[in-house]
Amino acid sequence: MYVATQIQATGSRCNLACIHLLLIRRTLSLSFGTIPRTMSNFKEGFITLNYVPTHVMTWGGWIDEPNVLSKEKEVLLLFTGNPGVAMFYSEFLQQLHDRLKMPVWVISHAGHELPSGSGLIPNLDKNQQLYDVEGQIVNKKEFVKRYIPKGCKIHLLGHSVGAYMALQLLKDDDFAEQVQASYLLFPVLEHIADTPNGRFLSKVVVHILWLVYFLAGIFFVLPKFVQMSLLFLYLRLFGTGTSITVKHAVIQLINPKILRSVFSLALDEMQVIKELDVELINKRKGKLVLYYGDHDRWAPVSHYEKLIKAVPGVQAQVCQKSLDHAFMLCKPSYLMAEVVEEMVQKKRVNK
């Protein structure tokens, strides 16, 4: 009523335009919402691991709270895929925490999330060893050593390249002893450069990265409202349904500095992830549960078929729910949470 009176009194086109803009912003706000901060037992923050600020999200107690893990005796820890933005997984992990009633933690990949107002992180070009596959593995190993006491069993969840990182850490006998089980989702364990998406990345995308970074640079300097508007229009045009947290994670990802770290890691994966480590999988198969997609262009069914022939008795299956490799983007989070819950319940310390 007050707004209508003001418009009538002034007759200002400027006021009308402002109101129209506010209505558009309100519509977009309803579509995007705000990042939920009412998730149960949720905390987050940045810590420095291997010289790089790293984002950590937890459900069921913060990493340095006394007696959290000594009381629970077990924790679920996720190593993400690439991009390693922890927020992409928040709804999925909230579901797991609610179902399993145990602490659930996730850490981002080094360089894939930046603390606000901070430019003081090691330069990518001069410190490749901090951001490549091996650097990310060192990052994860340091986290476990520093924050998870020896007496606490780890349910180690690895998604995509995070599955490869989890498997590499199992080479260490002491680490493997602490792992109750490792659940590898859509695991990228071999010849990633020869997969359909790997070939597309190395033969097409790599040649237009300059354009990707240029467009991301333009997007990054736009006001937040404009960024959200563009993403909203894209999602409407292509009919992609995603959660509020995923939308905000996408906004965060479109940063030239972060994208350079993402693609740098992806290209290193092409060079590093070659032969399937049959010997290691055989050695640790009692702790491994592998879950492949039925239409995965990063870890195709042929990888599953090769695995079960090479490692008889390994616990591996192909998804029957038509879940995508990037399951946290497109499908309701509870579908993947149901699968993982069933896996973990069979391996719990106190069944």
C-alpha cells in the first residue's frame, strides 16, 4: 500500500523501474533461496593443509571438538570428485548423517574453494605439487593424521577421482588398519584419458580453456544478483533441476582462479591414472565396496567388467537406479544416500 501511494504521488518512472527490479530479484530469490544454515549439527570452516586453505564441512561435531570421535568410535569421511567443492555434496551428506547417526565430514580439494577475502594462497603455476593428484592425496593424508584419532574407525567414501585418492591412501598399512571400509562411488581408477569424457576433455576442452577462463572472469566480476540471474535463465532454458546449495556451489565454482585449479587437476588425472592397480585392490578387497554407474562416461561399465575378472571376489556392483556420475547435481540426494547407507550399515563398528 505504501509503495502504491509513493508511485502515485511521484509518478516517477524511476520508482516503477526500481519496483520492477525488486520484483525480479524477489522471484529469483525464491528460486535460488539462500544457502541453508539450519542443517542439523552442521559446521564449516577453513583449515590449512599442506600449505593450502582447505574447506571442511561437518555434521555431528566439529573437527577439533574434544571427545567427538573418541565417543563415537567411527566417522564417515568423503573425498570429493573433481571439482572438489564440498558444498555440492551438502544435501547428500546431511541425508547420510540423519540416517547413520554418526559424524560425517567432507574436505574440499586444495585450490577448489577459497576463503572469503583471502588472496594469500600458494600460486598454482609455481606450486603445481600442491594441487596435482599427489598433492591432493598428501592434503587428505595430513587431514586424517591431524584430526582423526587412531582409535576411531573411518568409513572412507570416495567419489570419482576421490575414489582413486582413497585407494592410494590404502597403500599405507597403518592407514588401512584405521579404515573400517572404503566405499568407492563411480570410481575413476584406470585409463581416464581413454574414457568418452576423458577424450572430450583432452581433445576439445583443453583447446578452449582460454575462452572458459575469459568468460569466467567476466562472470566473476558481475554483481551477485546478475550472476544468479544468468544461472537462473540457463537452468530454465535447459530444464535442469538442482537444489539451492548446488546453485550456490556453481556460482562459487565460476571463478577463474578456482577453474584453473580444477582443470589443472583434471589434466594431471589424465597423465597419472593409467593402469588398474590390481595388486592393491586384491590386497585391500576385504575393505572395498565399489559402485559403478550404468551409463558413466568417466568410469564405464567396461571398467567394472574388467575389475571383477581381474579381482575375483571383490565387492562391486553396477547402479540399478540410473544415477549419474555427478549424482549430487541432478537427482534427489536421498537416492544415493540410500545406497551408501546400506553399504555402511553392513560394515559398522557396532552393528
